[in-house]
Amino acid sequence: YLKREHIHKMHKNAQKDLENAYDLDPFWNEDDLKEKVKQSYYVIQEAWSQQDLEKLKRYLSDDLYQQWQIKIEWQKYRGERNELTNICLLSKSIISIHDDEDNTKDYFWVAIEGKMHDEIIREHEIVSVNTETFIEYWKFLRVNDVIVLDKILQEDEVNDQMGI
């Protein structure tokens, strides 16, 4: 409950920034951004599960793509994969935006609440299973009028790295 309340407060603060930014630039339409986040979320989760680097390339920043490419190659080397099924996006709240005069520097943070069946499979054996609801913080960059995922923080990383 406290986590959701904190997210709600951050979203309320971000709404004013979104409204001001939208007055100057239609990119910052909250409903449109949330729809883009939703579409990206499902594609990214499924592509990660399938170790589909080609599909991920369109949805990730160059930095995050390079990090994930190394992780996926390491998984393959170990005979491992992270199988995600029953992927569900329970909520998405924009909690912070950075609207720069130079649109190539625009970004925003979204609190994601999700649930899925998350298995680590190594050499055809399930070595871990997680079905817990989770909250993560996803940072999206603006690239022209498309968004790309640049960073994912877990709940315990937020205060140190998010800068909000």
C-alpha cells in the first residue's frame, strides 16, 4: 500500500509537468505515452523471453541493448533462458519527466506494476520460479517521436539511481 501511495504522489507531481510540456509539444500526451509504454512492455518482455535480440534492438537504447546482448549471450553460453509467460501489466504511472529544449535529451520514468510466470530454465531443468507481483521503474528516452527503454530499476535501487 505504501509503495502504491508513493507512486501515486510522484504521478500527481509529474502530471503538472506533463500538462506544461504538452502545451508546448504534443509528444507529452500522457495517454499516448502510456499506450506506447504498454505496447513496449509486452514486446520487450516477450522478446527477452525468446532471446530475440533483433526485436529488442528496436525497443532499447543502444546502451541497454549492449548490456542485454551480453546477458543473453551469457545465458545461451550457460544453456539457460528466462521464460516469461502470463505476462500482465497491472499498472503504469508516469512519475517523472525531463522535457528539454533539445528533444533528443527528453526522457521520462514510469512506475510499472506487473505480474508474470517467470522461470529460469537451464539445460531443460527449471532452476527458479517467480510469480510474485513486482514494481519496477522504467526510464524511456525520446528518439524522434518514438520511445526506447533505457534503464530498469528495481524498487530498492530507486532512491540511489533515479534522481527524483
